Amino acid sequence: MEWTYVDEYEKLLFRMSSPRVMIDNASCADATIVMIDSARKHGILLEAVQVLTDLNLSIKKAYISSDGRWFMDVFHVTDLDGNKLTDESVLNYIKQSLGTIHYGRSKSFEGLTALELTGTDRVGLLSEVFAVLLNLQCNVVEANMWTHNGRIASLIYVNDNDSGSPIEDSQKIDRIEAMLRNVLKGDNDIRSAKTSVSLAVTHTERRLHQMMFADRDYERKPRIKTCDESLVVAVQNCLEKGYSVVNIQCKDRTKLLFDVVCTLTDMQYVVFHATINTAGDRASLEFFIRHLDGTPISSEAEKQRVILCLQAAIERRSSQGVRLELSTDDRLGLLADVTRTFRENGLNVTRAEISTAMDRALNVFYVTDALGNQVDSKIIESVRQKIGFSKLTVKELPLIYHQKAERDEAPMGAGGAMLLSLGSLVRRNLYNLGLIKSYS
């Protein structure tokens, strides 16, 4: 009888601690409303935002409110074309995932070895990294690379090309680390170049933020111009309420809220209340925060550090340059060949997203010239000719990056076929997460 009581009590605690998720597609004409009611736990807001952004959904508005130990999050979300979510499989996945965020979830990288790299950015660096991995018979399955303020951070998932297994031989790991460290050092980065090998599972984009934060990229002066000169971050203390208030004004883009909440969370701040609004291509974000111990920001130096760190978090993912998409059959040496062609034509890769699915390479590169300026279209076409016009395409950014005043008036033309719809984009992300068997 006593054991039965304990079991029922544990079930009650489980139900009380599990988030309640409601999805409303009727109240708002142009967005799907996702509501989460849950017990407060440090980092749970980040986990909720992560679920939505991992599906490449756009968060148009959000309201976060906390009352003691409980909080309510309300998100207005659309696909990247600004459409409401109507696919039941997507809605069910969102509800199921948000209902279990207390227990954490990350994309599975089982069977892969993670390589973490940080160092000084330079033209052709990514080409040299992939050439080293090719020489060491490492097959790149997935990778992400960011650059900011002259620094680079990359997380590369590899396996052994011959066996397809994770790389666990200590001598080979030491050799990989040493050779990559030599590449990252170049001629003048002896102290700050870092490499590490890990079998740990982590959220790639959160880890990249952590790596660049640890590298203190936010303290360095920009080497090239940033793409959002209108970015403003302000921090004030609301002493009568015991909060610090963070205000951000910037261009809107996908995953903006994730980048901000990720940084606040990893800096050990708790968001108690927040309001996020977007209009056209602009975003306005306001957060009421405290330290984990319940105190607000206590000094001018800390305030300036928060401002610099949030500016850096927003700028790291800001899209600089021309977006090139590579879609072709995967093979050993593909990345080394493609990035060498970029280097030989003076293209600097400012950001990269590398993935493979069903023996196909699905890669995205953002490129500028060596000074961070827009690349001449003739150079882009020359590079496409060498790699293959059908394999390497120039893609416009999703509609979220542009004002859409005439969206409801202008009919969808042939160019609309270039833009990914919810049916393909979100399903592809579910497929990549291993949650559905096909996204066709």
C-alpha cells in the first residue's frame, strides 16, 4: 500500500512538472499561436525556443511571463514564407517535443566524432581544414562554421572513411588535433588556436555560441564591416522591481530569439518577462532578467559586457555575402575540392552549414571577397562553372529577410518555386532529426 502511494505521488509530480502545450490556429489570422505553461527551470525557455528554431520556424511575436515558480510562454510562429502551420504531423511534433523539454533532447550524432576548432579567420582556412581531414581519411558527415570579428569557430562531425565508425584510436586523434592546430595557427595565432576531439552529444549552434564566447570574440574589433549597422543593445536597471531590462533593436531574421536567449542563459541570467515583436524586417526585443541568485546587474562593467556579448551573439549568424547552395552526390574529398575552388577565386567563407542525407551532400556557404565586400557576379558564375551550374546555385534569402508589404497583393510567380514551403522545409528538418522516414 505504501509503495502504491509513492508511485501515485511520483506520477502527480511528473504531471505537475511536465509543460502543458496548447496550439491555437484560430485566434490569429497570420500566425499559429503556441502556448507553454510550465514550472520554472533554468534553461527551459531556451529549450522551448530551440524546438521551434530547429524546425526553421519564424517567431514573429513572443510573450514570456513568470509568476514565482511558474511561467507562461506564448509564441506566434510561421514558416519562413510567413504562412501559418497547417500540417498536422508538424503540429503534433511541436506539441510532443515541447511537452517533454524538461528532459532535454538533442539531435543524435551517434557514431560520429566531434571536432571543435577556434582560431583566427583568414581566406582559405576552411579549405585547408578539409584538405587535412581528407588526408587523414576522415569523412565529414556534418559541420557548421561561424566567423565573427576576425575569429572562426567550427564544429565538425566525422567518422573513419574506411570503417564508417567513430574515430576512437588515441594516436589518430592526437594526429588530427596536432595537424588541425597547425593549420589554425597559421603564421601568427600560436596562442589562441584551439582544437579538441569529443564523442559528446551537444546542440551544435549552442556549442558554437559557447566556443566563440570562450574565445572572447565580443572583445575584438571587427575586421570587416557588419551587415546590420542598425543593431542597438541597451541595458538598464529597474531597481524598484529588482530587474535588469535589456532592449534590442535590429533586423529580423530566423533564429534571432534563439541566439539572444542562448547567450543570456549561458551567461547565467534568468529571463522572467519578455516581449518580442517584429514588423517588416525589423525586430524589437525586451527582456527582464536577473542573475540565478535573483539579483540584477550590479555594475557598469557588467552592463557593458552584457551589451557586447549580445551584440556578438546577433552578429555571428548575420548573413554576410552571397548564399551558395551545393547539392550533389556525396564523395570523399568533395568539400576539399569545393572550398579549394572558393579559395583559388578569392572567396572568403563567412559561414557554412554542411550536411549529408541519403548519400547526398546538402551544403550552404555564405561568401564575400577577402575584404568582406559583395563578390562580383562574374566571379560567382566562374566558380559555378568550375563546380557545376546544376550543383552550385545562388539562392536568395527567405522572405523573412525582406519587407513583405506587397506579399498579399502580388501573386506567386515562377520565382516562388525557389522558396522552400512549409511542406518541404519543415518536413526536411523532421527527416534530418530522424523523426520521419521521408520528406518527399
